[in-house]
Amino acid sequence: MSVGDYVESLIGERPAEASALSGGDIAAAWQVTMADGRRFVLKKGDDVSIQTVMLEAIRRTGAPVPNVIASLGDLCLMERVPSGGNLSNSFGDLAQVLTKLHAPTDEAYGWHQDHSFGPVAVPNGRCNNWPRFWAENRLLSGAPHIDTAIARRIEALADRIADILPAAPAPALLHGDLWGGNVLCFGGRVSALIDPSCYYGDREVDWAMLTVFNNPPGSFFEAMEPLPGWRERLGCYRLWPLLVHLRLFGTTYSGAVENELTALGF
């Protein structure tokens, strides 16, 4: 089927134009323009239906996400939000957005459904013990699939995880894959958060993910009133996206994983 066929199956109209969007490693995406000038984004991927539910969960917090026009199976048609701005000029607004997103909840850590980043499983079994959730579902889950020497260091960290992470941080809704490419900006503001991998957990997880590929200023963190020791915990939380990248893209990320483990004392 063509992109036009996909759009027609969702809304009964064919687009006048369609062009592929770059940046998606897991799902395919296109910008489509209708004959009357309306512009949408079409996504196609195995986890698209799961992400649609996650986008709605984010919307309920008051954080901005694209409106979903229609979804069916592995297809989702969303509004095309304004973008093209620079994240470095929008960290002040992003702090406000994350404060809404990360409002404390009474949810157990995890999510009601597992999903994946392509071949990398993302287990989300509910748990009331945060260090155990992080050790079992984020660190140890991928250990059988990586270099044995690194896996042993991960296992050693998991054994001591309760000494590093807080036992019961306020459960917050996490974006779960919050790097700069998933934060759309325009005019110095955040226009939308996209491509979520949601679950409930320590809000510092999203902060840590932002520091993997971006460089938020100190004022960004201070605006969200961090708890003591937050900087020391970021490395433990950065390990999750780095381990995912190690499995998806290979040994280019081995050094980054090992550096974080060394900094943590493992």
C-alpha cells in the first residue's frame, strides 16, 4: 500500500502530497498535505497504537502533544504542530512542561503494558519498589544480550541499586525517551512532546535522558526543584538509554556505558 492508501484508510481522503520525515529509527513517518492545505504526520510502526495511548496520557497532564486525528492498527495520523525552533532557547518552557508532566501520582511504578524499541524489549511490570523496578526492568533485562564483561558490571550495580536510588520517589508519568529530537519547539516554547515510551517512575529519569545527547543549563534543573543527590543519580538513569543504543547500534556505545559504570564505582 502507498502512503496515500494509508491516509485514505484512516480518514477517507487521499493526500495531495507526501514526503518522508527523517529521524525515526523504529517507525516510519511522513508529512502529508491534503488538497485543502491541511498538514498531518502519518506514522507506521508496530508500537504506534501503544504510543497513541501514551500521548493521551501525556495530554491529560497538561503537557503539549500532537492531536491524534485517527489511528488504526499500526497507523496513526496526527496534526502537524509548529516546529523548527531550537531546544537550547526553550529549556525554560520545557521545565514548566515537565513540571506538569511529572506531577506526583498514586500509580505503581511501571506501565500497564510492555512494549519495545524495535528488537529491544521494554518490560514494564508494575512494582512498588523503585530500585527493584529499575534493576530488573531497565538494567538486568538486557544483560543477556550484551558483552559479558559489561553485563557482569551491570549485575554488580543491580546488586547495590538500593544504595544508589531512592526507595520510593514520587511516581510521575515519564515520557521515557526524552531526548531533543522528541521535543518539538517553536518561538522559544515547546510545541509538543512526541514519540513517548511512557511509564511511571522517578522524574529524574527524563532529566537524565536529556543529558545523553543535549546539554540543559543548570537553571533548567533548578526550576524543577531537584532533590539532594540528583546529579549523582543521573548516571544510573542514563545507563538505560545507553544500553538500548548499545543493542540497537552496536559497540559505538560501549565506551559510554563503561564510563557511566566507572563513575558509579562499578
